[in-house]
Amino acid sequence: MVIIMNKIKNKIIKLQKIGRIERVYVILILLFLSILISSAATLNMTVTSPSTNLAPNSGFETDPLVDYFTYGKGTFTWANDAAHTGSRSTKIVSIQPTGSYARWMGKTDKTSGQAGSEYSASVWMKSISVVQYGKLVINFWDASLNYLGGTESSGSIRGTTDWTQLAVQGIAPSKTAFVRVEFRLYGPGTLWVDDVNLGLKTATSTPAPTPALTPASTPASTPASTPASTPTPTPTPAFSPLFNLAPNPGFENDPAVDYFSHGNGAFTWATDAAHTGTRSSKIVSSQPVGSYVRWLSKTDKISGKAGNEYDASVWMKTNSVTQYGKLVINFWDASLGYLGGRESSGSIRGTTNWTQLKVQGIAPSKTAYVRVEFRLYGPGTLWVDDVNLGLKTAASTLTATSTPTPTPTQEPTPNPTLKPSGSYTLFWSDEFNGNTLSSDWRVYGGNQSGATSDTLFHSNMVKVSNGQLHLGIAMNPSNGRKYIGGGVDNLNSVTGKLTQGRWEIRAKMPQGFGADGYIGLYKSDGKWPPEIVIVENIGKRPTIAYFIQVYSNTLNKPAYDVTQVTGTTWNTGFHVYTFEWDNSTLKWYVDGNLKKTSKQLYPTVPMKFGMGAWSGICGSDWPDCASSKILPAYLDIDYVRIYRKN
């Protein structure tokens, strides 16, 4: 500020030859400018011109190894055979396998950063015979060179392509001290990089402190009444334990079947530490600080779907880790092209006992596969166990014009059959008149596949009364199980082995935190998959109905085609749920409105129809444990009608 004011004084002296009035105006203008500059200083604002390029040696006209370093399998050169401007660029000729990458990157402590500031980066890339693609990355590091997170460019360059500009933006997280740019080449091929630009898009402003306002006195509020049916849930990983997509999650079988490793270190199937069971995966790393080694699931092992939100968690243990361990979830297209990913915000470092890390990510457009990675940055030893990958939020087919009208919460009254799409004839039905269950139904007993190990099924929880079938959930003080549940299927009837048809059910889902109501189709011989979830709803998410097709992917592993529909509270009233299976096309309806259409992804095999209610897996996301205060709870069925195509 002293320098600025001295410059202003010098300007005023030079104005002595100007007329008096003109001098006054000029002085006022200069004083006004000084006030603006002073205000910026008071705000502690980083004032950076958009033209200020923070990237060192941005055109690579001098040796890049002064400011950048390399990582991966390939040849890295300061090239003179191609340049976007000038006469030089950096070059990668990569021999990395598909699914991994080689990279040039700025030295981690080269470019200072500031938490809360938004940075923009761009670069020009040229490629020859790139099997996957080139990407630009911006990431952030703290003062101890610990990785805080980063963002890859949504655009990419692949194949043989002339100079193309990629851009990316990122907001520096808390504790940011440095900003780094990376130029990644996924898979084999040749990539040139030139004219990188890193700039401050939005600076963090820290206003001068002002006296805190004294809040007006607020009358003591009466806590909002919490229904007895909702106990406080224990913080848990946000995924469905019933749908763990991770292969070999406890590593009790050889991980090399479903996972592979990358980086300089020793990767073993360990017996010297385990979170549960007797085995884990282990890394003893010799990587330098600022780079990482990793175990990662095979890229085409886990099917994914664009728009779905996935949750992952894992337990890690460390010994003498200089930097940290991280969990990563990322997404790939059908050609194994990388689409983006997320690292866990939490990490584990030093020597630490088993600690759980979590991360979430929304699958971008064209997603075909989801992959999990367990990264160890810098040297040290890391154990990994009990990975879980689940679907948190499915891409919904519900549109604003198709929101179902909530059904009044009243006892069911007979209603006409909804008009089927196509030409169907009623083949079998049960209206549940009377007080006994038809012999066409088979009552579940003991354990049931798909339900939780906390629930024991028993005929006592299957009742017919008042024109309805009631499948109950109750506390179970004996047999070592928390709950007793009710369920039935129609395997013993003429409709227990259908390969096409139309199933229509009028039902109300069970109420209360921890309750799970299910209606669907299973393979008649008991093998799994396939499975069709006509509808499923859990009490902790009463406004979401799930429609699911479970099938085997190309690797003969379970895969899930999931849609969720919102728009009402599904367990407070009756709704008509309809499923049609017709010539390899599957359709789901609610109250006569089409909600989901899918191609049949499983072989045509005989399927039985089943329904059930249960609870359990305490502290989990699906369905969690119900409280005795809300039990018993019931899945109420008004009717089941099964049609076959004419």
C-alpha cells in the first residue's frame, strides 16, 4: 500500500502543469482508485488477472523436467516433432495397459494454491493411435503434500487427433496449499501436450470481521415429536448390504480373480491381518511421496448405469504410511474408456488400526462399468478388507408429467382390474376372501435367500383376514434371531413356473424404520440370478419404490438394472403394482402408469412369484433394524392377479 501511495504522489507532482480544476478531478479519481485498492487489501482478496498463468513453463520451450515430472510405463520426452505454438512440447509414448495411465505432471509444491478459490486449467493435446484417451487433471495438496482431491476434464482426446484444447475447473478444498496439473494418457498410444494455462477463476475473499449480532431472544422451542417408529439410526455406510456389487468383498478368496494391482510394491493376499474373516489384501509400497500404488477391481467386473449414484466403503489398516491410503470409485464406458471418478475425502495414514473410508459418485453419461480402487500414496504398508459397493440412488424414469397421484390411506375396497396393455387373459387370481390361505401358496419357513440373516420366517406371520393377506414382521425372542417374518410364493401352483405373463398386485408396504416389503419373481429352481423385483420399499425411505432386474453379466457375475420412483409415501396407502414380461421386454406400472421399460437381460427360464416382509442388519442402510415400538408391521396384499398372453 505504501508503494501504491508513493506512485499516486508522483502522479500528483507531475500534474502541477495542469490547470487547477483539472488537477482536482484527476486527484479525486486517483484517490477513488486508491480506496478501491485499499478495500481489496482489507478483504485479504487474492486479485489475480484472468490473464495470469500460474503454470510454470507453460509452452514447454525450456526443459520441462525443471518444473514437471513423469509417472507410468512409457517414454517421456521434451519433443520437437510437434508443437501447438513455438517449437517444443512434452510427449508420452505409452505402453500402459488399457485401464491405467501414464502422465506428465507439475511438481507438487511448484504452484501455490488457496483454499476456497476456484481454478481453471486448459491445455492443448495431439494424439496418434491412442486406444483410450488423454485427459487434463487439476488437483490440490496441503502444506505437507497430502492429496486433498482433484477433477478430471469432462472432455478427452483419443485415436489420432490434431491439436485439441481440453479444459477443467476445480474449487480448492480446505487446507489447500498447492495446485497441480496433470496430463494423463490412458492406455497405449502417443500424446503431445502444449500451451497449458492455469488461472484463478474466482478468488476467496475474507471480509474484515464485523461485530457479531446478538440474536433476539427466542422462546424455548418444544422439540418436534419424533414418531416412536423411528429410532435414531447409527451412522453407517450408505449402501444396500443386500446388493453388494463388489466381488469377493472380504477377500476370503484369491483377489487376483477379481482384482489387479498397479505400481511399485509387493501385493499379497494376506493372512497377517483381517478386519473380518482370516484374509485381506495387502500392499507394501516403495512408491515415492506424491505417487501411489493400488489394488483395483477389474474394469469390466461390475456393471454400472448412467445416472445412478453409487456408494462405496472399505476398511483399511496401515503401518508406517508416509502419506495416506484412499478409497476411489470411478466409471467406465462399454469400450473401457474412463469417464471420471471420485476419491474419498477421508484417508488413513501413519500406523492406524482398522478404519472405514467412504466415497460416493454419480455415474456419468455412457457408464457401463463401475470400479473401486484402494490407493496407497507414498511408502508404507496398507491392508484392505470388507469392501462394499452399493447403489444409493438409481436413475429414475419418473418425469414431471408422470408423477403418480397418491392413493388415499384407507382400507382397500374392491376395484376393477386395470386394463392390461396388449391382449391378456386372467389366468389365476387370489382375492384373499375368507380366513385361510389357498393351497396354491407355499409359506416360507426358516432362512430365505435375499432376506437378512436377522429374520427367521415362520407361518405365524402369515395371516388372511378382512379380505387381505398380511405378511408380518415382529420381534423374535428365541432361536437366536432378532425378528420373525412372513413370506409366501406360488411355486406349487400352475402359475409357479411362467416364462411370460402379467402380474398385478394391490398392496400397501409395511410402515416403520427398518421394515422391508418385497414383491417379485425368482427362478423356479431356486438358483440366482435372475430375479425381478416388481416392487420393494423400505421403511427408512418410505417415498422411494424400487424396480429391479437382476441378471448375470458377461463375466457371469450378478448385475443390477435398478429404477426408483418417488412421488408419494408408498407405505401409507394401497397401490396397484403391475409387471409385464412379453417377448424379451419388461414393463413396470404403478396405478396404471408406466414407470420402467427394460430389455430382458436374463435367459428365459421359469419364474415363481413371491412376497415377503422382514427386517435386520442393524446399523446398515438396507433395511436396518426395526424397533419393538413399531412392530409388528405388515405387508398388506388386497389381491394378486396373474394373466397370460393370448
